[in-house]
Amino acid sequence: MSWLDQLQTGLDQAAAEGLQRRLRTLEGPSRPDGVLDGKPLTQFASNNYLGLASHPRVVAAAQAAAARWGAGSGASPLIAGHQAVHRQLEEALASHKGAEAALVYAAGSLANLGCLSVLPGEDGQVLLDKLVHATLYDGARLSGAAITRFPHQDLGRLKALLGQARAAGAHRVVVAVDAVYSMDGDIAPLPQLLALAAAHDAILVVDEAHSTGVLGAHGRGLLEHFGILGWPECLVLTGTLSKALGSQGGFVAGPRAVIDTLVNRSRSYIYATALAAPAAAAALESLAVIEQEPQHLARLWANTRAVAAGLAALGWSTAPSQTPILPVTVGPAAQALALQQRLLDAGYFVPAIRPPTVPANACRLRLSLTAEHQSRHWEGLLKALGAKP
Ligand SMILES: *Cc1c(COP(=O)(O)O)cnc(C)c1O
């Protein structure tokens, strides 16, 4: 069999199992109402939580930055790609998160790869929550350190593993979790995680992709959500500019020594062209909008509460979600796809999530809310969904 035939066989097999993935194309910006694959639809699928991707101030900042700094940065950061707008954004992110310093990557996924590939060291031990984002796991693999995954949110198991790692003389121990789990919408118990990490002299890396701009009274993230004042010594944050901040790119925030080490050692930073200035400027403006226009965050949470209540009234559980990510678990892939199709036929796009992203028996529709959704959007969706059979 030729290698192309081998690839095709793999694709055919995935299709037969209902696991084939294909691209859908959206005309226009990421908003609740749009045209997807030529069909007018209302979507509950984006991570544009605050609607900032097309906020006039954010768009204007990107346009002005293109005129001032160019469409592309022209080089990797250490060569000649680190522009004044990156420096400003790094200072704004550090201040937003309450960190000593921050570093802007070309993507959140690259920030995760960079952070996890460097911090443990080859002789280290990485302990990952089983449901962390794929890029934290991939970064840990690049580090060469030993990797152990612990059951989701199982603090007892984590404590035991931390003790074992210390007893075995691991050089550095890194614990990595998501602030908000992207498929379940539940929140990491930061105070307990910090206490465990501190007690075992471990580094705690928290991926703030879905909490930045979303959690805390001012959208500052997980620390604000738990009312933790001051920077915990063992903490390093990673995150993306591409979700609530409505732009593109990623960051790491933490102690200055961490940031300087990443500048020197992190291959996904050193060997990637610096983020394009329009994306950096858009994220910078979004941080200002988040502080100055609290109405977007208030609407996001009001919408989330309304839809969660509407689903519950129809018998659909969204447990364990505590956030605008609402999983509606249906079971096998075929059932999730059938439900996705039924909603598509009614004019609503809610993506079905299948293996390998979630376990085979826990396929789900993943609803995500934004500040731009209105009651007319979800009332139609809930009607199309109907009561849980
Ligand atoms: C989206 C996401 C990322 C990746 O960020 P990008 O900027 O899209 O590369 C990392 N971690 C989590 C938890 C995410 O959901």
C-alpha cells in the first residue's frame, strides 16, 4: 500500500467511526450570528467571551498598529522582532495579573510548550491533571522530564505524587493545571493547589486560557476569583490573547527569573517570529476595555446563568461547569453528531466534541456563551434542543 493509500485508509476508518474532523468556514467575524459553510446560523462555539474580537476600540487599535508598526514583526524576538508594542503589552499583562514580569508568545499553545519544556529540566518531574490542555502535555514531553498524570482534580492523589517525587529526589517538580478546563468548564481549586505546591517546593503552572478576562470581578483571572492578594512564590501563569482578549498570541506571567529563563531557553519563543503588532496592540486595547467597560463581563455571566438555567429546566445537566463553557454530555459519538445535526438543521451551531478530545463514552455538545449572545439566540436554541429524552 502506498503511503497516500495508508493515509486514506486512516481517514476512512475515522469517518466510519464518526471521528472524522473537517473544517467549517465562517464568513465574517466571530459573532453569534454568522454564515457558516454558506448557511446562516447562530453559533455557540467561540471563545470570544467578551465579544472583543470585533469591539470598535480593539479593531481600531489593530488598524492603527498595522499602520505604525507594520502587518508583521519581521523577525523572531531576540533577533529584531521585539517591538515597542510587545514591551507595552508585556508590562500591561504583568500588571493585569499582578506578576513581576510577563512574556508575549506568538500563540498560547507556544507559551505552554515553552513553559513546560523548560521549567522542569531533564531531571525533573511533571505532574499533570489528566484533563489539562494538550499543549501542556506536549511541552512536558519536550522537557525530557518524567511525566505522571493524576486523576482530574484529585488533590489527594496529587499530594501523594508530590511526596513520591520529593522522596525520589526529583530535581524540580512542576504541577500543571488549567484554571478553567476547556471541555468541562470547571475551575481549578487554586488555594489548595498553591498550598500543596508550596509544601513540596514545587512549581505550579496554571493555564489561564479560559479564565483571563472571564473570572474575577475585574476579569483578572483565577487569583482574583479566589481573592488571593500578592503573587504566590511558587506560581507561574500561562495564557492566550485569543479568547476573551479577542486577538491572537499567548503569554507567560511570573517571577522575573522565570521570564528571563524563557527568553534564554524556550525554543518556542526563540525560534518563532514575534507576534504581529496588530495582534499585540489589539490585546493591549482589550486589557484597557476590560478595566473600563465592565458591562461585557456582566453580560457574559448573566447570559451564562440564563442558559444554564434554561438547560436545567429541560433536564440537561451541565455539571461540573462553573463557567460560560457548558457541556451537554450525550454519550457515544454517533449520538453527539446526531444532536449536532438536529440543531444545525434548526439554524444553531453547537460543536460536538469527540475522542480524542474527550473520552469515547462522554461525547458532548460544548456550548460556549459570549457577552454578545442575546435571549433571542438561546431561546431558539433551547426550543430546538427540547427536553432531554
Ligand atoms: C486555546 C487554549 C490554548 C492555546 O491557546 P492559542 O493561543 O489558541 O494557541 C491553551 N490552553 C488552553 C486551555 C486553551 O483552551
